[in-house]
Amino acid sequence: MVKNKILKRIVAGLSCIALSTTMLTSLPAFADDYVDEYQYYSTLDPNGEEYQEWKSNLASSAVSVPQNRMLKSILKNNTLIANDYIEFNTASNGHYTIGTIGGNPNSSTDDNKKMLFGHPGGGTSKTTIVVGESINEFTSSNVTYDADGSKSVSKASYDGVDVTQELSIIENSATGRDDVVKIKYIVKNDTEYAKQVGIRIMMDTMLGGNDAAPFRVNGSDVTTETVYSGSNIPQIWQAFDSATNPGVVAQGTFYKSGDRKPDKVQFTNWGNVTSTLWDYVTQPGRSNGDSAVSITWNKDTFTSGETREFVTYYGLSELEQNLIPPLALSVYADNKVSISNFNYDDINANVYLDNIGDGDATDVSIKITADNLEPKYGTSLTHNYSVIKPSKSYLIPLKFIVPTDSKHNSDINAKLDFELSYKVAKTGDTEVKRITKNITIPKLKRAVVVVPGIMGIDLAKTSNDESVWGSWIEQPSNFDDVKKIHNAFQSLKCDYYGNSNIELYPVNNYGYDDTYKGIIESLNNDTDISDKYDILFFPYDWRMGAQITANNLHDLISDYNEVVFVAHSMGGIVTEKYISEYGADNISKQITAGTPFWGAPTMLCVLSTGDLSYIIGGLGVAESLFTSFELPSVLVNLGSCYDLLPNKDYTDDWQWIYSYKRTYDHWYDYFIDNGNFTYFTFDEFDELISDDYNNYLWIDGKYNHSRIKISQNNTNNLKRIALVGSNRNTISTIQHCPGDRGLQFVPEYGIGDSVVPIESATMNFNHDLLDIKIFDQDHMGLIQSQECIDEILKNIKDTKSFMKLPMRTKMANNNLTSNAIEETKTLSNKLAISGYFDLFFSNETCSYYYTNSEVHEGNNFKFDPLTSVGNPILLAQFADDNYDCKINSLADQNTDIMCNIDGNIYLYTNISVNSGSVLFLNLSDGSFFINIDLDNDGEIDTTVTPTINPGVIQDDEKSPEITVESCNAGISNSNTINPNIVITNNSDKPLKMSDITINYVFNADNKENLEYHCDWLAVDNQYLGNTSVCEFVNDDYGNTYAKIKFNTDVELQPNKQFVIHFRLNAADWSNWDTSNDYSMGTEQLLPNDKIIVFYNEQLISGVQP
């Protein structure tokens, strides 16, 4: 037959399947032949001789397994691991099969039986690993065996993704014995790039001699192709050698609490699913025939270095039997009640009656009694049959529940008694059979887990328990204290990849400075909570990124059936990451307090300056300055800092970061709203962080941002409550200040909890957090104040059923509305002063001050010491403008003072004062004179009048918008710099060429006698001739500016271009080193923001070096 020739080709190609990975990769070449072949064999009985011979040939393996069996836990014949109940075989290519040894010790019908096809030799079960668009059948050339651990390990790699298969024998909750095989895959992205990875486990079920083993799911038989997905995926499934008279019963578990739940499971036909390694589509109603189970986790993004585990379980199920003729009694019920959705599952029990004798059984009655269990509604405890004839069988499905009033602090026992009575028709004798099933009802393990925020946990050295982060950082009183803090801060350092240089551990106490003592004690003291839940504090190494911390959180709570998260600040981000990675199957509530769901601009200030006073209240001036000196080099390599930076939603929707296009000649230029400002897109912010900080950790941070959206979509049954703080000065906008003065970022204040802006904490009132509660509290008050603690406790005890509703916002204990919050005053007025001073502000109702030893601020007043080159700068920002200001000089010095009041600028420059001089400024009388008492004798010695609105450009004078592109035509000519520059006028007004100045910045390499040659100059393709001039100017940093101006009356019209080609060379034509030239372009014409363009002496394009 032609079919036999095709079969020989298939068998020849696949008979070495256990020996050659290379041969496996050629499998698709036989796909068409295989389909034709299977179309023939699929019409046969799956248990018939011809079908079984064909399929056995496909499964043939180099592994030969003798039939002698030793009933003890050993490694047999190199590839088999077994105990008294079950065994699995892992071939030399990693493929596996499973079968019984003694099976259920109470039954002889399942001894030495197959559970997967091909056992104990080669099998036909397959696992698929998908990386990107590459679909791979898992095979391994690296298989090891561990008899002591009852485990085999197989390893392989696909396009940089490492996959480890672990098979092990573990305890079975259904039987209480070690008779289930745990099938686990550990997948790690070992590349520097994100990867899309998916996995499918397909098991070719065969129970005893039945290769068409029927399935049962949720008490119902499944004999046709069926798919379950999402929340419909069952936890448990069963397979039988016979649905009506089972002798071999298997049970699979798709996931347990804490496992990563599959996205899809299919009960299907092996022949169809095995030929489609990925994305098999079931055909409802088609008979399974040769049955198989397919378990799929869809493709998802793995970041660089990310590891995930995928687990399923397959083993024996418990079947108690009395097989004495004529009427056989078999009973199935779990040995242990399972738990899901925070409560006990139904207990499924099945009774099988089978007349295996040669005469009738009459007056048949089966009675069930339950101890510590109740029959579920619709379940009858008595079933009667007038007659059961020979070979006739019945299945009686039963369901029981744990009583709702069942309360216990430890496991308890329940019992089901099954009594069968009948008459033997031939003799008239009455016979009675009994089976008793003992069932364990486990304690429901519940926990409230307090997850602290960044820097909220003490850290100590593993080597000697020496504390390196604790409340003592706020109290340096002498040189020894300073030295101790310095050494401690150095111990916090991590490498570029975020790995700790010194091994530290989180201290399990009440957190930094007892921050979380109040909430933990309140939880323990409330017996309505503590009697039901374990109260856990989750200390973690807050330096690490959210992925690592979420994994550690999973280790803490994976054994709990119900968890309530109480998360503060970054702790909420950690729980979001946990939910995105592990789901919310065992999470009933997520209560967050001050969580920056969109990130916080404050973190950019902390990352750039190291000043912890932005996020830790109570730091004095000295401590603030000390951390500013010590911490920037530490924070730059902490993954947690990048998780807290603003995300794309916040950047695009709220436009929180901006910069001005202008020259900053003086430090006070940063505080003058002058010229055109530009909001950063997220791509521009992304580039800023990537270039100036740690790009490796920032990539992880961006990925974690994206996972928050996943967690939001993964919480259908999760009740979410967010406690949000308001009425506090909170950095919500930042001005980016490019240049060399050190003022990289200037914070501006809006409304929030002092750390997290209200827009981020509420996701701008535009997300279904479902229950937002706004309090008049600062960041720490949200977890420490009694009103917030009471709100947390109330929500934990709230037992109302959950429904997914539109978001509602509650202003708890607060008359604010969302609109009122958005309209609350921002700190739009500023006073900035350079040098060393104490500042005092007062009016009729309040006073605020900043001194060397103490700072007093308020809801509408904020001081910021800013880092700069030269003298320090102290910035005061406030809402009202009716203060008397007193300024005490702490040194002999010259100072500049800038006031920005209601949008008007008042500038005082080069004021000379002595140590002890006092300056008085009344902001409310409209004069804005500064009166100076130079010698502090109570007499005014001089008065300074401000310059008002210096250099402020009116709207009709604002600088135009242009595009600058360039290339270097002579990039291969080492003695000439040859830029070609194209400038496009994007504004609606013409530009005078005579008002344009181009600065091309390069390093002159200590050359003298520089020359400039203009080869081409044209406006709108009209040649202008030699009308350009160039002046060479050196700065203090080794840069030379070629300043090019134009002597022409020609104008550049809107949407038109002008082009200039010029050459720069030394008079001696010596070679240049262009590698350090700031404005150097490429050989391609591309946008270049390092060519600086001025119009009317105002910067309109480019970034100064």
C-alpha cells in the first residue's frame, strides 16, 4: 500500500526522536504526509491493534525499559524515577511519560498502568516553546536525574531564552500520598533585549489500555473537543480508563494558589493537536477520540533577565472499591477540600454501581451520611433501584459543601459514609457493603500584608547585622556620626545592573522609624481582623526593582488562600507588579495609601540631587545637604528609583516637565518665564533619563510601568481602594534647565500629599480604581493618622459583595470635591536668593522660615535649597503675596535676589552685604524696595530698587519655531570640518537673515589661526553670494564657537529653507580630532539639536553644551 510506504518514511524519520534534536527540527517536512496518514488512522478505533501499532512506532525511543519493577523510590534504568505509587520516565531528549506502580494501595485495578501514551518508553506528549515568531518543540540534550529529590531536570535554549523542565513526584492533595507528578518549566530571558515568549504543555492521555480516555470536568463528562479560557478555566480535571466502571483514575490540576494561571486549556484529539504546535483551534462537537489535554500560556513580554515559572500537575485520583460480585461499589471523593476564590470549593463525589455478576441485583439502595459536611442543594443522599441487571452500571454524581458556620483554627476531619444494600436475586440474600471516605477540611489561610514604601524598611549587613539604613540618619551630631552615615550610604551602593555590592537584608520590625507600627498594632488589636487573618509585615530590600520585590512577595503569600494588601507609597507599585505577574486569584482586596500609580516628579528631583528631604519629612538642613552630597552616586543604580519616575501616561497627559529655548546667562534666568517653553514628550523624557542616568534600570522601570495596566485588567474580582492625600505642597511640574550651572531641575508645586501629586495618586480621576478616598493628610499621614488607619480597618472588614462599577470618588472626612482640588492654589510666586542666608516670611496669620538649624513650611509655602555651581541658591515658593520678608546674611558676600510675584519679575543684582546684615522686603505694599541694615544696628543704611521684568519677551516678540538639520560632507577628510546646514522656518512670520546667528561648536585641538570658508549660501534656492561672516570664540570648557552671521536684507519666508555649506580648517591644514566636536553631524542629513541658533540674540533652537 502507498500508505504503508508513507508510514515507513514517518517512522524512519521519527524513530530516533529521543536521540537527535536535529531530526526533530525536520519534523515539519513530514507534516503533509503525516496529515494524510492520520486522516486514515483517525477513522480507526484508538484502542484497536492497527492504530496502537502505528502510534507506538511514532513514540519509539532509544530508551529501553525492562519490565522488572522495584516498588521503592529509586532511579530505575537511568531514566525512570519511581516510588511505590507512581513513576515517570524522562527520555534522553527530555520527553516524558507517566504511569503507575502500585497506584492506589486500596485498589488492584490500577497497578502498573499507563497514564500517558508510550509509558514506560518513548512518549507522544509534547511541550512547545514560542520565542517571537519561532515555534519550537521542547527537546533537550542536557538531562539529569535526582533520585533523592524524585526529580529530573532537562535544559534547552531558544534564541537566548533558557528553558528548564523539572519533573518531580510530590504529595497529592486528592489522595494524601506522593502520587502526583509536578511538571514545571522555568523560562528565563538571558538576552539584553525584551522577548515575546509563550509555552504550551500537551499531554497525550492514556489510562490503562484506553487511548481514548474520557475526561470529567466540574462533574460533567467531556468527550468532545472543548476549550476553557480566562476565568472559566477549571482548577481540577479527571481522566478515566472507563467512565462507568473506572479501574484507573487520574487527576490533573491546572494551577494551584500562587501559580501562574494558564490562558487557555483544551480537551481535544491528540492527532489534531500534535500536528499544530501552537494556536490549535478546537472544533466544538467533534469527538475527542484519541484524547489529549493542551495547556497554553499566551505569548508575553519577558524583559532582559526576567524569569517566570509555568506549572501543571498530573497524577492519581482516589477510588475506593468493593469488587465482590455481584454488585461492585466504587467511590471517588477528594481526600482534602480545595480552596478557591477565598472559600472552600464544593466537594465532588462520584458513586459507581456495576453489576459484575451473572444475576440480577434487586431492591438496591445506596445511602450517604455526611459528618462536618452538608449536601449541596439538589444533591440527594438516598438513591434506590428496583433492579440492576448483569453488565448494567450507574454513575451517581454528588456534591457537598463545608457548612458556612464552620470555623476552625486548624485542619479538621470530615467523613462521608456510603452504604449499599441489595438482594441477590438467585439466593434472595441481602448483602450490605460500606465504604467510608475521610476528608480533610484545611484551615482557610488568610493574611493582611502590610507592604511599606521606598526607604520604609531598615536594612542591615548580612555579614554582621550592622544597620546601614535606619532612623539614626536624621541625627548626626558629631564627626563619628557623619563617618558612620557615610560608610552606611556606601554600603547601599549597587552595580550598573542593580545588584547589591554588599549583601544586605531587610529588618523585620515596624519599618524605618517605626513608620508602620500604628497600622500593624491596630490590625492586631482588632480581633474581628486578627482572629480571621494573619497580620504580616513584608520587609523588602527597597533598593531593588519591583520585579524582584514582587517575586519575594509571592514567596511570602503563595500558601495563603486569601490576602488583603495594605500598601503604602511604592508598596502599591509592588502589589501592582505582583498582580500583573501572578494574578489576583488569592488577593481579595488591595488597599493603597499614597501610591504614585503614574510615578512622581519628586523622584526625578531626588535622583538628580540626592536630597531626601523631598520624600522624608523631618530632615534638617544639615541632613538634607549631607544626603545631597552622598546619595546621587547611590541612587543612580537603584532599580526602585526608576519604577517611581513618571510614566508615559503622566508625561503625555499632564505635561509635567518643560524647558525654555533660551540662553541662561545668570542663575536667576531659570526663574524668569521668558521666551518659548516646550513640554517634553515621553520620548524626550525617555532620552533624558537614558542618557544621563542608568538606561539598563530605566528599561526595567518602563516595563514595570506598562505592567500596571495589565494588573488593572487582571482584577475582575478584586476590590481596590486608594487613600489619597491632598492640601499639601507637592512637586507636580519640573523645569528642566540645561547648561553648566548645575541647576538641572527646578521644582514647581501643585496639590498632593507632599510626595505624590493627586493626578498620579488618582490616575487623573480617570481610571476604575473603583473607590478613591481623599484625605486632608500628607504622605505619611495616609498610613499613620488614626482616621486613615480606621478607614483601612473598615474596608478590610467590609464583607459586601463585589461588583465592577464605574469609578466613584469619595472625599473621606473632607469637603473637597475633585474640581475643588484641581482649582486649589498652586505655589506660583517665587523668591530666589543666591548665597548664605536665613529667610523669614510673615503676615497677620502665619509665619514661615528657613534657617541653618530648622525649617518651618506650610500648606501654601515651600523652601527648596538648590544645587548650583558657585553659591547655593535658596528658593521660596508660595501662593499668597502679602508677606513681609526678612533676610539675614550669614557671610560677607555679594548676592542676587529674584522675585516673581503674580507673573511680574523684580530683580536685584550684585547687592553687597556683611555677615549679620538684615534685608527687609515688603511684598504687599507694591514698592518692592529692599531696605538694608548693613551692620544690624536697627538703622536702614541703603535701599535697593529692582529692575522690573528684565528681558521678558512679549507674546508678539516671542522667538520663532525652526527646524535645524545638518550633515558633515567632509567626514572622511581629516583636515577639514565641512558642515552642511539646512534651516526651515516653521513660523508664520518671515525671519530676517541679518538677525540670525548660527553657533557651530567644536574642539579646536589647541590650533591657532582658524579659517572659515563659505562654499554655498542660498535662501529658497536663491544664491546669496559671500554674505556670511564668522567669528571664533573660545569658552572655559575647551569648546570653540564658530559664530556665523549674515550681511543681507533677504528674509526667510514661512515654510521656506535656507542652506549653508562651509568649511573650517587650521591655517597649516593640520588634521582635526573630530570625535569630541559637540556639533558634529553624520554623513546623512538629520535633525541636530547641537547646532545652536539665535534670533535677535534669543536662543530659538539647539541645546547649549
